[in-house]
Amino acid sequence: MSEGGSGERAEIHHEHRDVNGGWLRPSVFGAMDGLVSNFALIAGVAGGTEDTKVIALAGVAGLAAGAFSMAGGEYVSVASQRELALAEIDVERRELQRHPESEEQELAQMYQAQGVEPGLAAEVARQISRNPGKALEVHARAELGVTPGDLPSPRTAAVSSFLSFAVGALLPLLPYLLGVTSLVTSAVLSCLALFGAGALVSRVTARNWWYSGLRQLVVGAVAAALTFALGNLLGGISL
């Protein structure tokens, strides 16, 4: 298929990865955060006491506190970002209403800066500016980096963060909830999950799956080992 032919579409010979990660990035990283933090917390408490009820209670508290904290923080962050974007979009909308000629010239200059010939850039800007909604969308994307009708939802972000963190935090806690009394079982399950999560992250990075998995495994294991050592040290101190 030839390019540029009348009524024909150019054939695409390559594909790109989703550099934003889509849903995968926040979900996997949220679960990974829950996994690492609660694994380290459980290891730290287990280093200081052999009471499995205390360890399980600490794990449940860590899951709940972390999940609610993540959800609340994500809600406020995304809501603030959305409110700022909407306010700036309103500014752009008013400018398009008050100074349409200036905004059309600004749009033409943007295209010229991308290498479009002045005459063609002016014509493209003129045609786009005939539709106020499309003009606002183009200006918002070019100047603010957002699309007016596609802003993130604070509620969706909060729920997603809560669930993903809770799933990750549940894994190192699960053996204790099922009656297992050894940290070894929790550690093995957590390490397998860390490697799996790291390998999954490789889908949105340029790294090999085994490298990404091993890197995440090492990070999580080191965090748990350090907190275990700290818990063991403090557990031997009479307070």
C-alpha cells in the first residue's frame, strides 16, 4: 500500500509500546508497594516476637492503613490535578471566545514550529478554529498536555489504588491468616510474588523479564531483611 495516495491509508510497519503503561503500571506498582511494605512490616514484627497473633494483627493493620492511605492520597492528588486542569481549560475557553483571531494565529504558529509551511499551518489552524470544541481540545492538548473530555477520575484512581495495594499486602499476610506460624512460608510466597510482579513490570519497560523480576526481588528482600534485623534487635531490648 502506497503512502499519500488519494483515499488510501499509509501502511504501518511497526508498533510502539504503551509508554504510559495504561492500567498496568498503576495496578502493578500499587500491588508491589503493598507487597514490599507489608512483607517488610511482617518481617520486622516477626523479628521481634514469635507471637503469631501479634504478627498477623500487625499485617492486617499494615494492609488497612496502607490501602486507605494510598486511596486517600491518590484521590486528593488526582482531584487536585483534575481541578487545576479544568481551571486552565476554562481560561483557554474564555480566550478562544474573547480573542479567536489571536488564538488562531497562536495555533498556526504551533504548527509552524513543528515544521509545517506557514500557508498550510494557517489554513489548518483556520479550519480547526471553525469548530470551537475541536479548537479547545487542540489548544488544551498542545498547551496543557490534557484532553478536556478525558481527564482522570479521582474516584477510580482511589478505588484502584486501594484494591491493588490491598492485594499486594495480603500475600505476605495470607499464610498467617491460614494458620501457618513460620515466617519462612510468608517469605517464600512474598519472594515469588516480588519476582512475578517485577517480571510483569517488564511489559511496560525495556528490560528483560528476568532482570526486572530479580531487581524487584532483591529490593523487597533487602527491605524485609533490614526490618527483620531491626525488629530482632529491638525485640531483645527490655523497655
